[in-house]
Amino acid sequence: MRKFWKSVHSPRNLIVFDAAARLGSFTRAAEELNMQQPSVSAAIKQLEDALGVPLFVRGHRKVELTTPGKRLFSDVSRALDEIDTSVRAVRQMGTADHVTFNMSSAFSYYWMMPKMRAFHDRHPDIDLRLQISDRDPDIDLENISLAIRLGDGNWPGVHTARIADEVIMPVASPQVMQAARNLRSIPNLMNERLIHLEEPIRERPNWEQWFAHHGIRDREFRAGLRLNDYALVLQAAVAGEGFAFGWDHIVQNLIRRNLLVARREWAWKTGNGVFLTWSKNKPLVPQAELVRDWIISVANEPQKRA
């Protein structure tokens, strides 16, 4: 890192360079940065001397980037944008003006989004920000108010509230379900096209485990789609690509809308659950408490079965 700063003389020079390149003018860069124009020129000259190449072609009223300047501007501009985004995010961590709710994409699309109008009607002044993640985050490190996790509920450092049991059943579009041949018994499902979920980070049950629960082992599956996100799995099932795992708490709305049909008599209750979690290490702000209580109350409402 010390060698890097030597090569550009000063990190300040990169900020000056970015402004001059973006605005096409040393004078306008000086105005934006609240500097004198000769100071901008000097900073650019320092950077050029340190790199050993000219970065600008100086004109009477404007400056233009050279080829090395264009290369440097592309990377510097992107890096400064990323730093700005990070600074804004960290600054927001110190405020309590919003509630961050972390979940999987499927939970967001199919459980939370259909309930958002009811939430805003109940709590119009709460700034609730849904955050999608492909892993279970560290809610303290990432300053997350609430998060959904699937498992046994025994995780260090968090409070938990069980909002649903983990119940898995085969689902398919009405057309695929109707066209399936001889589905009078579970083994015959292995002859149908199955959609497989292969999440890269979270550990999730699979078709082999589902069949094993029903006493069917050491059998080969037909080829089928393999997807790494459960929301994509459900989209594929709705589109008629085959049979998918139906996590009951996720697919209820799709079943009520007749986009999917389930074989509920073949459900597997794994013993795990769907949990709302929040930190034990710091208290929830009042807005987050209201969101937590609302989610728990909605989850405990009697569910209409299709």
C-alpha cells in the first residue's frame, strides 16, 4: 500500500484527477472541490510526473484525456463510486431511521411482498427495507434489524420466533399435475421431470432426502432442471418445467392463485422451522419492534388452504 501511494504521490491527487476528467475542465474541477485552479493544475502535474505519462491534452478552454488518462479515469471513477456507496451505507448504520429485514429472494417475493400493502396500512411511517441475501448473514456485523432463517432455531447470539414449520411437498403447475401419469403412489413421482434446488451456500433438503423420508432409497432420478435459487425453482414450476419442492409457507399464495397445485398428502414435516431472528447483543429500536410484532401476528393468523 505504501508503494501505491508513492506511485500517485498523494491520494488527494486521484480525487482531483477524477473531478477534472469528469468535468473536462481544471477550472470547473477547482470550483467543485473548492480549490484554486493552479492547485488543481499542480495536483494533476504531480500525478503525471509520478506515473510518467501525460493524462490530459491541455486546450485553451477544456482538457481532454489521453489514452492512459482514459484508462486511469475508468478505474478511479469506479473505485470512488464504490467508496461513496460504502461510506453512505456505513453512515446509515449509525442511524435508527429505518428497519432492515433480511431474507431469501423466495421469501421476499412470495411471503413478504403480498403482505406489504397490509404492513404499510398498519405502519405507514416505518421505513422498512427488504434485503435479499443468498446466505445467512451476521446480523450484528451487518447491522440488520431482523432476518429470516430456516433450521432448528438454535443459533448463537440471536433471539428467535418460530413463524412456520418446515413442511415440504411436491408442487407443479395445474397442467403438469394433470398430465402426470399414474401418480397414485410416491415412487411413480420419480418418473416425472423434477426441478432440483442446488443452493451454493445454504444447506437445504433435496429430492433424495424427501424420497428417503418416504422410504424410497437408492433410486435414480430422471434428468431435470438444476437451479441455485428457490425463487427461480418456483418460476420454473409455474412455467410448467416439472415438479418442484414446495415449502408450504412459501407456496401458499401461489396455490391460492391456482398457479401451482400441491400433493399435500405427501408432505414431509422435517421438524425444522422458519424463524424470525434478531440480535441478543443490542436492543431493537422501537420501529423494529413494531415490525417484529407485526410479522409474528401475521404468521400466527389462521391460514386459508386452497
